[in-house]
Amino acid sequence: MNFKVNEQGFYGDFGGAFIPEMLYHNVNELKENYLQIIESDDFQTEFKDLLKEYVGRPTPLYFAKRLSEKYNTNIFLKREDLNHTGAHKINNTIGQILLAKRMNKKRIIAETGAGQHGVATATVCALMNLECIIYMGEVDIKRQAPNVARMKMLGAEVRAATSGSKTLKDATNEAIRDWIANPVDTYYLIGSVVGPHPYPDMVARFQSIISEEMKSQLIEKTGRNYPDKVIACVGGGSNAAGAFYHYLDNDKVELIAVEADGLGVKTDKTAATTQVGSEGIIHGSKTLLMQNSEGQITEPHSISAGLDYPGVGPLHAHLFKSGRGSFIGATDKEALTAAYQLTKLEGIIPALESSHALAALNKIELKQTENIVINLSGRGDKDMETYIGEMSNL
């Protein structure tokens, strides 16, 4: 079975570009140019140089000794939290800003939930001296205040989405409206493996640096270039796409995606798309999403703003439906517990999103001889207010 996108932009039954006529020019322009540009030698040279000299790659593959002892297995953390701006998001924004410049776009728009993609977009816009507008849900602006301040300091304009749940879904809606209204000079820099083709494929390619580095790092540490398990959190799913990318066709590697169960999948406060969702179209892509019997999108819930999305990228929908990926969930409380545990055992404060991946250790079968890589997609600076507020509840 093929797990890479086909020429029509589909992963199995999922993907494509289901867009209104007013967006056709924008999306088609991107589709016709992206591969030719990003596969060129000059692009790859500049991209890799910036990842090394500006982002700080390669990120370490850290053997978590005390965490490994607790679970009686071998646990490695891919330290995306050590990237410039504090998360994996910068890998993608570096790639897309170089693409936007080569397409002569002068104005950059983006959506953000946890704020890490917004910060990463504002960062590369400052670096490249381009206008930057970030759409962010009003609720997320309040719960991710440090990242909002960083975006503004970097010169970005932050626009609040005040409709619906006032979170990531609504910020995405506003960004799409802006792109429709400004088709000529504007580039929409999407932050995850969602949206119409070619975005899911393009973002996965830029994030594949994560698993590309894992291969050589694992040879050095374990003697072979693949682990037994790769674990990553999934909202839209860009960090997981990057961590899984070079292992998609290696069936010796178990791919474990961890969604946000929120308060539980049997409540109406969850973001566990594969468990409670069904096939449909959201933001220009056919995928799995949370919707009611009339096809109206239902509101997700997660303590982590970056996982608070009612859909999942089409690659992940394909991995779920085909059985190639194992999809499990972690509740808000389980994620918080996992975060405090990593902090106390390893001295690393993870992002709330990454904490969901860590929570999987209590839910899967572990063997003493296994090598497990957990993608630590971001650091917890942005979530300190939540962590401090929740300490007394655990």
C-alpha cells in the first residue's frame, strides 16, 4: 500500500482539493510550482543552511535514562523543543517562506492555535522582511498570551477570530477568507498537514527532516536506522507526519499517533477525531472530522490549544483507515500527569501537545529490548500558566 500522496493529492481515500471557485487560482498556482521550486538545488541549499545555522538543527535524539528505567524499556526523545522558537513548526515555516519569496508573494497570512506556528511564521517573516498577519481564535489568544506577545514583538499583526468556538478552526476560516480576498500578493502559510492539496504533502516534506535525522542518530545510538515504535501527538498532525515520514513503508516500525481525548471520548468535550469522527470535508480536504448527523462541524475540546482541531490531516486519516498507524487517545488529565512526570524525571518541561504523546507510555505494551522514539514536538514555556493552575488538581 502506498502512503505517499498521489498526483491528484490523495492518500488513499483522503485528501484532494475541495475548494470554492474563488480559491482555485491560488491553490492551482501553488500546486503547479511547489515541487519544481522545493526540489531545486538552490532551494534545498538555502533551506538546509537555514535549518542548520538559524534553526539549530539537527535536534538531539536524547536517551531518557530515568524515564526508560521507569518503564523498563529504551526511550529516546527527539528534541524538537530545542529548535529556535521552541517547536517543530519552524521547519515548515522556513520551507514555505522560501517558497513564497520565489513565487514573489509580499504578504504572508497564517492561522495558529497554540501560537507556535504563529510565532514561527512571524519569525521567518521578520527574517525575510515580509508583511505578516496571524489569525488566532479569541480563546487561544487568552490562553496563549506569551506567544501572542512574541508574535507582536516580531512585527506580526494578530487578528482575533471571534466566531464559533473562537479557536483554531475559526482562525483557519478567517485566514481562508483573507486569501480569497487577496489572491495576487498573498501567500497562505498553513501550519499543519491539513487543507487542500498540495499543503498536506508540502508540510510533510518540510517536516520529514525529523525522521531523516532520526535514521542517522539511531544508527549511532542503537546500531540500526529505525526504532520499534515512533510516538507522536496528532491534532492536524504535522509533527507526527514528520516523525513518521521515512518509516511509512517500513512495517517493522509501529507508528503510534496520540489524539486529545479531552474530558473523554464519551463526552462532548473531546478532540479525538478518529474515534468520534467520520469522513467529510474540512478546509478544502476530504478527511476524518468531527461532525453531527447533518454534516455540521462540532466543536472540539483539548487542554492543549494545538490539538484543539475538529479534523485530522488526510495522511493520518489514511494511516488510521488502512491500519498502518495505531491511534490512541490521552485525556487532559493524563497529558498533565505525563508532563509533570517528564519534568521530574528528566528536567524537561514539555508542551501540552507533546505531553499527550508521553501519556501513551501508560497505554501501550512495552518490551525491555525495544527502542522507542517519542517526538517531543515543543517546549512547555507557553503552557506554564495552565501547568501552574492545574497542579493542585492532580
